[in-house]
Amino acid sequence: MNDGDNNLAPGDVVSGLEPSEFVEIQRVAPFGGKTLVEGVGLQSRRVVKRPLTAEELAALVKVSDRLRTFDGDASLFLLGTEAERIRIAHQFDPLFVVNSSIVDPLPHQVEAVYRYLLLLPRIRFLLANDTGAGKTVMAGLLIKELLFRGVIQKILVITPGGLTKQWQEEELQEKFGLHAWLLGRATFEAEPGQFSRYEESIFVTSIDFLARNGRCLKAALETQWDLVVVDEAHKLSSAYEYGTKLKESKRYKALNAIARKTDHLLFLTATPHRGRKDTFRRLLLLLDEDLFQKDEHVADRVREQAAPYGASGPEDFEDERPISQARNRFFLRRLKEEMVDWDGQPLFKPRHTKMIGYNLTPEEKTLYDAVTRYVRSKRKEAKEKRNRNVELALMVMQRRLASSLYAITRTLENRPRALNEVLVILRDPRRRMGRIQRYGQAGDELHYEGRGMKLQNRRILCTTMPISRSVSALT
């Protein structure tokens, strides 16, 4: 016995024999190589019989030789009951985290967390609400709710480099009172083993540091994460070589490995589909590599995307249908036009567009025609080579032409300089990796896409020269 007395006698009251109550001993007798202990539960009055080994017998704790007198410290008892009340509060208050945080969530935010994410036994989800929907608030609500419920302990938040401090200080600490460790080069070098420092901890790091630092990635893969949250998840898309050949970026490879080391995975992005079905499918593959093997599987899930709760208004939360009924279990997208406040009023003012005619001067018409011919010819080449990136760049040039004379002038001035810089990188392999680092988060993609452009950019430079002369005539 733990109190120093190795003998049990009838009348002793012990704990450890029954998980939910104390037991008063009635009889102790040898039972083969064990000891038979018989007793009666003090609350249930149920008879308990247990054959115990010597180790199990020693683990019993003698509480008292008589019933409890309730003469303990009342303040400690009050603290204990309050702690237990907080621990199980989510069972009685479905919005307990909302009431214990400084955020005032909107209907679509509550819907995403409490009608989608928390109903999933295993969260592998893409949250793709429109820009300004407050996806970081939804992620914070989910993290705190799962922590309070005791479902998760180890959390990793992966963001673009410029958002790590914002996530640590504003999104987690300020809004939800959650302390997070910011992981960068200096902090990791100072303490490489900090992933295993605490059982319950939140780490925030950038995707590029994780992908490019082999030691950090190795340490992350040696940790079993309960939840991984990835902000701006569209930046994980694979790179393309020569416009058609798929080649995985370092970011994608790193997240693919991390995705296998976590139970729950949440992606946040306002632009999940960037114009290519295969990149969108590969993003979804990180959520479920079996379900999204083909593009038609993705299309099926997209058709199921509409939720059965209407316009995300207050009436939506009275419907108790489970997520398995007519509901997509992998991603959710809400547009600005669908978002309302708790009074059912639109959050964003409706947009009204009106086309107004404008007469170009002869010089402006010459410039417009020259740029348009250039864009059309190069877009035709890009389509033949299936180079989507060049197509998008040319579309931007046409839009800047329509925007203002100043905008297209700056574009035509910067374009030759940018292309010359790419040519320098392509011609000098020794300088290539160092120059790529300057591109920050676009480093992986530039390496593969730049090689696909080859030396044909010389022709682009020649083509832009007469256009530049047209600009000079106007300025």
C-alpha cells in the first residue's frame, strides 16, 4: 500500500479498485498466485471482487478507515470544481471558445468551424472563402476549440515569410490568448530540439524556411503533429518546366511530407484554383491522396460544395443535419456576395459596373494597336507551347495599357530590364542559385519556368523597341 501499510483489512477504504468511487474492503484472501479483494462501493453499494497481483495490490491507496468527513479546504475544492467546469464546458456551450475570446465572429465564420470542421472525425480540409472573410479567425477558433476539448496538443502553423509574426502576435496571442513559438533561422539554430520541448505547444514558421532548411524539415518530420495549418496554401502549387512538364517545387515536397505526419490538416486560401485543374488537384492530394487521383473526382467534390444551410444566416444554425448528408467534407468556399451579418444584411456593398466610352488620340491609338499586336502574337506562341505563365503576363500588359499611359510606360521600361536579368541567370549557372534567392517566395518556380523561356526573349526585346518609341512620342 502507498501509505506504508502493506496489509489490507476489512473496513479499510481504498481508491484504485474502482475507477469512479471509493471501495470499503469486506474481505481479503489468497487466490492462487494473487490476492482476492472483495468490497462494496461507497456510492453505488455495488459488490466489487478483484483478483490482484502484488503490484496491483501495492498500487491501491488507503484513503481512510472511515467515511469522508468533508472537512477539507473549501477554497481548493472550489478551484477543482471550477477547473472541471471549464474542462467540459464545450459539452454544454457549443460556442464556448467564442465567448472566451475577444473576437466577434460572423455567421460564415461560425458556420465553417462549428458546422463543418468540428463535425469531422479527421480534419483534412481546404477553407477557400473569399478575400476578407477572416479565414485566420476561423483557424484560431478551431485551434482553441480543439485544445479545450483535449483533441490536439502539437500544432504547426505554416505561413508565407511576411506573415509569421502577424500570426504569432495578432491572430493567436491577441485574439485568442494562445502563445506560439516563432521559428526562424536564429531561433532554430539556438535550439534545434524545440519541437519536442513541450507536449502542448504551437509553432509558427514560414514555408520557405521549412522547405529550404533540411535540418528544420527533418526535425519537423520527426514530430507527430496533431494539427497543421497552412496559410496561403495556393503558394504550394507545383512548378512547370517548358510549360507542360510537371515538376514538384520544394514547398510542395516539404508539405507533402508534413501532411503524412499529422492527423488534422487545414489549408487556407482565397485563390485555390489558379487556372489549371491539375495544380488544384495536386493541392487536394495533400488532403486525401486516394480520393483525388483524377480530375473528375475533383469535379464531383466541387458539385457537392454547396452547403445545405442556405445563405449562412442565423437560421442556418438551427439545422442539425450531420456533415455526411449532402455536404462536402473536404473544402468550403464562400464568396463576398454570400456573406451576411447576424441581422442578415450583406457584409460587402454590391458592386455596380458601367462601361464608359473613351476616344483615343491618334498617338494613343498607335500605341494601343502596337501593344495589342504584340500581345496577340505572343499569346498565340504561348498557347501553342501551353505556357500559362506567359499568357497571364501578357494579359497583365494589356490591362496596364487600358489602365493609364503611365502604367504601360513603366511596364515597357521594366520589361527589357527584367528579361535581361533572366538571361543573365540562365547564362551563368554559378550565379543562378544566388540570384534566385533574391526572388524570395518565388524562388522554386522561377528556376523551372525561367529555363523554359530559353533565349527566345531576344525576340521579345526587339519587339518591344518600336512600342517604346511610340510611348516616347506621347511623353
